[in-house]
Amino acid sequence: MIKEYPNAIPHYICENIVSQYGKGLVRAEVAPERKDKGDTSILSQRVAEVKYIWEQTFPFNILMEGISEITNLPKSHQEAYNLIKYSKGGKYDFHHDAFNMDDPEHFKISEGNNRLYSVIIYLNDNFTGGNTSFFHINRIVKPEIGKVLIFKNLHSDGTFNNDYWHTGEAVASGEKWILTTWVRQKPFRTDV
């Protein structure tokens, strides 16, 4: 399941999120268990800056409600939002958002509660490049301000869905801003 919802978020809300929260980002990381073992080969896989947002005030409370309605899961299953900036050359190489539960390190990180859905909200489109590409299903999603992209990382039985390996292609010019979150199989947070 992959669904695009064009113009789902008003442009002024997208612009407000970037202007209000777009300061103080830090370098995005990948695979903390590999980093802990001193593996630096992953540093070039993801070239971006990120800020984690746990707020439940407007507009995040409205976004959480909408995601809950689409996925038919309570807000308590949603992770924090990640505000992500990809500058020129910024990218996220071929990856999967769910944890490989056969890997003991991934199972430990996930605490046995995998990412069922991925949600990407495109906050701008005044850049070139930066498409989201799903190679196994031959689908390219072009970023458009206000578009919401939702895809299911797992099959109905909870097993890994290999169709949704994807990449955030390199930004050729400008800056790409997105807001992401993941919806877990079971409750993940207690503050909602």
C-alpha cells in the first residue's frame, strides 16, 4: 500500500513549520547500533539535517489526527515528527524504514514494536531533484508542497515488505524540507 494525498496540508502550514522549527537542526544519523561499533561507512548514506518534534500543539495535533484516521491506529502508535532538511547534494540512499526483526540489534532498538507505516509530508517544492523512489515497484514520487505520502512497511502478518525499500534522491539545487513520522504496530508513546 502506497498512497499520495496531494495538497493535503495547506501551504501556509508547511511554510510555517519550516520557518518556526527550521533552526537548530543537527546532522541526521543512520543505524545507531553500527555507529556504536565504530562503523563510519554509513556516514555518506544519509546527508541531511534533522530536528525531532514531540509537540502536540497546532499544527502537529491536527496532523496526528489525520494520520490516525488514515492508518486506523491511535495517536499513541506514532513516533515523534522528524523535520528534515536536505541541502544541495543531500540524500538518503536505498533503505527501509522498518526494522529487520531477524537482526538482534534491530529487534533490540525496536523493542519488538516495528514501524508499520511511514509518513512523509513534503513542506516545499522549490528545489530540483529530491524525488522519493521505490525501485522494486518502479514508482517515483515527486515532492509537492502539502503532499502527504504514506506507505506500509510490513505485510498484514507483520513480516517485512521488501517492496518499500526506497531512496530520497539527491537534491540538485535548493533545499528540500520534509516532515516524517512512523506509525508503530503497538503503542509507542504515552503522552497522547
